[in-house]
Amino acid sequence: DASAAAVMASAFVELSTLTKDSAASKAYLAQAKKIIGALSSPEYLAEAGGSGCFLIKHCTGFYKKNSQVDVPLSYADYYFMEALWRLKNLSKYGLK
């Protein structure tokens, strides 16, 4: 589910700034970059103007009820953009 991945990417970037453990910080950041890289690939990133102008495709709202399965979701786009914004602003924490 790409929407869950977007949420986790944003969270991992944030976690990298909150821990005092340098190794953990690097691990969180590496995982965030891996997820962001996957979401930025043609597999998940919609083509310009495609997918109803959403950014991320292959999301799931409620799998058990077969609701919103393999669709774009607004919160996936939100958390993807938030992850990118957090990644961009890491320099104020002394991280890259």
C-alpha cells in the first residue's frame, strides 16, 4: 500500500531528527530515502496529468472491505509531500 509507505517515509525522516542515537538516526533516514525512492519510481509516481492529478498511485483505503483498493488517495499525496519537505529541511538539524 503506497499510502502507508508515504506515511512511514515521513515518520522515518521525523524520527531521524528526534533520536540522539546517531546510528538509529542514520538507519531511520536511510529507510526514509529508500521508501521515497520507491514512491518516486514509475511504479508509484503518477505521470503528469494522470491519475486524476494525484501524485501517488496504488494506494489502499480499506482492504478488508474492498474499499478504495489500488487507487490514488489524497492523504498518500500529503504524506509523500511532507516526507519530501522534511527531507529537504534536514540541514537545520545538521543531517543530510
